Amino acid sequence: MRLSIISLLFFTLLSSGTEDLKIELDQKLESLMPKVIEWRHDIHQYPELANREFRTSKKVADHLESLGLEVETGIAYTGVVALIKGGKPGPTVALRADMDALPVEEKTGLPFASKVRTQYLGNDVGVMHACGHDAHVSILMGVAEFLAENKFKLAGDVLLIFQPAEEGPPEGEGGGAKMMLEEGLFERYKPEVIFGLHVTNIPNGYIAIKPGPALAAASAYRITIKGVQTHGSTPWAGIDPIMATAQLIQSLNTVVSRRINIINNPAVVSVGMVEAGTRNNIIPEDSMLMGTIRTFDPELRKEIYNEIRQIAEGVAQGTGTEIAVEFDVGGFYPVTVNDKPLLSKLKNSLVEASGGKFLELEAPATGAEDFSYFSQEIPGVYFWLGVNKPGVGLNSTNFGDRSGAAGNHSPYFYVDDGALDEGVKGLTYLVLDYLGS
Ligand SMILES: [Zn+2]
Ligand SMILES: [Zn+2]
């Protein structure tokens, strides 16, 4: 009896401690958010591609060191992690932000727009935080600052993971979450659960979740076609790989619409890249195309791979070309799953953090996430944060009904600074409620 009164008292104290910390965070946001916004603008202006996040990871490591944390750098090339040791015993919670940008030429016209250019797959390209990872990094830097300052009140530890190459490493390099795990990240820190977020074009300050499978598995495929080169005026003297490529593109677009059953499990097959030729009157020797496959079911994925192989064989026979097909080029992304029991336990944290601007989605999105490698190992919660300009797209409440605001990977992708505090609150509340419960 005595014991249970004491433990009751203990839990009351603990949970009121959690509520106090939430109030403290609200007060802290006034001085914290201008810093978060400044960090984001700086990171946005100097974006770096996957496995090349040198400046970004230095900025992160400097900040974490300034908070008095022990920082590990150089994980999976440029990854940075630090552990916030709580003042009381408890489990370890991991928080993850991704740091890489994309080969996209920015067209937002913002004063801090990126002017960075680099070489990508042999081409001169612009570099832009077109997926909003600049927001993720600066949000987590802000969360780190608040939690580090209040670490003595935490009943457990917080592992901060700043990961490289979420968009996929350059071919042949390896990288991202998978490589961090291969380097023993979870064995060293043993986190019990992991939380992450992604900014996207839904209404400002909204938090959206999808219980269970939330994002698709993704595999890049590459098809190389070898013909026989000839002058454009005498096509009969060679074998035209461009014509074979055209047939392939047509047939690839029938995989989902005509060749597999998608009644229970959606799937996508897209062609995103076609390369052939150098001049109007030369039929080249080779051509190449690449695309992405999105699925939620491993069996259906195998079926799609088989269909694509069959199509390639058929076109090769019909045209006399040699065709080679590769899957999982540059790696593979598993399905990103929100752990249902964990999410139902913590859903209210996100409702509260967003001030009720909360959406629970029924359909998964066909995007993909490297976060899936982490949440395959331990239960995870992954939520979307709406960063539209205020007032934009207020009627769009799911991913199929977007607002007209540019989406992730667009050269016009826009992140509203005013929504970032919901991100800081979302991640912090998840930590406080998990460790406090
Ligand atoms: Zn992203
Ligand atoms: Zn992306």
C-alpha cells in the first residue's frame, strides 16, 4: 500500500515534470526559433549532395559540441551523432534528421536561395535543398539545444542522429541509414525507439501521420540497350537502340496498368531518365534509361522485376539489340512503417504539438525513406510537417489532393519558417512523453 502510494506520487511528479518541460519549451521557443531559422537559411544557401555534406555536418558538430555533448563524426562518411545523457535512468530514444540536398537548380527567388553548382553523373547541375532536409537539420539542432539544456530532468537518454545520403549515395559508395547501421550505430547506443519527421506541401503547421505502412519501398532500375551504330541516313546498316528504347518506355508503362494485379497493393513504375545520341544524323550504338519502382508488398515487387525482365527480353528479340536490366541501382529502400502500438501511445503528443492541426491519413504515400532502415530495427514514428505558406492549400487533407504548392524535389519547393516550431515541438513532445511515460 505504502509502496503504491509512493509510486503513484512518483509518476505524478514525473508526468507533471513532463508538462513543466513542455511549458518551458514554449517559453524557450521565442529565443530558439530565430536561431533555428537562421541555421536553416544558412544550410539552405549552401546545400551539399549525398555523402558530401562536409560543411553541414561541421556546422551540426560545432553546435552539438557547444551544447557540451560528446560528438561522434565521420559515421557513414559525414554522419554526426551525439548522446544527451538524461539525469535519471531510462531508455534511449533516437531522433533522426537527414542532411543531403538534391541536384536541382533552385528557382524560388528567395534571398537565401542556393547558387551552388556541382558535377552530378557527368553533368553540371545546380544543388538545392529541394526536399527540405535543411529544415530537418535545423529543427533537430533546436531540439538538441532544448533537451541538452534540460537533460538533468530527462528520465532516459536521447540519441541525436544527423544522417548523410538519405536521397541515396552516389553509385558504388554506399551510405545513408543502412551504412550507419552497418557501422554499428545501434549496437553502440542501443536506442529503444526512433522518431523522425519530413516537411512537405500540406497546410502550414499541420502534422500528418499514417499508422502502419506510410511510405513505399523504392528501387531504381537501369536498362542499357546496345545496338549497332550507323549513319542516320542509312538506318538499315545498323541496329537502332533509340527505337528499342521507345518500345521499352511504352511497354514499361503497361506493367502497372496491364500486367500486374494492384487491387490490394498499389505500385508505381516510372521512367525518369533517358539518354541516347549526340547528333541529329548519327544513330548511336547505345542508349540507357532509368526509372523507379514503388511497392508496398515484397511479392508484388518480385513480380514487377520479372515483368520488366520479360519486356526487356521481348524488345531485345524484336529489335536485335542487346538489353541488360539492373534493379536496386544505388541501393534499395524498404517500406517505411509507423509502429502502430507506439504511434497510438504517442499520437496525442503530436496532436498537442500541432495545436490540433493534425491529420491521420488512410492511404500511404508512394514516396520512400531511408528512415525505413532504422525503423526496421526498432519501432519508429515518422510524421509529416506541413510547410506551405500560411493559408495555402487549407482544403487539401491528403496526399492525393495537394494544394498547388510545389512538392518535394521541385525547384520551387518552399519551406515556411513559421511552421518550423511545430517540428521542434513535435519531436520534443515525442521524447518527453516517451521518456516520461
Ligand atoms: Zn527528403
Ligand atoms: Zn527527397
